[in-house]
Amino acid sequence: MTSRWGVLVLIALQNETHRFGELRRLIGGVSERMLAQTLQWLESDGLVDRVALNVVPPHVEYSLTPLGQEATEKVSALADWIESRLPSILALKREEP
């Protein structure tokens, strides 16, 4: 859950259900393999629900479980704080000897 991609997947799923391709487009820079692994890890941890619909072509949807929604609220708050404080953090790093 605390991996770079895990956090981004949780945030992407925070407000709606997405298919694999939609998630890949929302999360720039993630490979198909890494996204698939991340979704499997999050599913096995009980944070993401995977629903495979019996249609042609295959259609799989991902959404947050109640536990995943709770975790995402916490992670999202931290991500918001980091984003708002990033200029200060970067300024302090430039001042280091």
C-alpha cells in the first residue's frame, strides 16, 4: 500500500470505479506489469475490489473496499500536505551545506 504506485492507485480510485486502461492513463508513467502487480497486492491486502464482468471483450473494474476507502482518506491527507509544503521542503534542501 505504501509503494509509490500503491498510493497513486488508491488516490485514483478514491471517488470512482475504473477499468485497467483508465487507471493506466490516470497514473502516468506506470507500466502495465507494475500496475497489474500493484492492483494484485492491493486486492490481496483487502483494499481494492476486482470485478470481472462476463462480457466480450473481457471487462474488469477496480474499486476501493471500505478498508481501502479508509486508507485512501489517510494517504490522501498526507499527499495533500506534501503537495502544499513541497516549496518549503525544497527550499530547506537547497539551504543544506
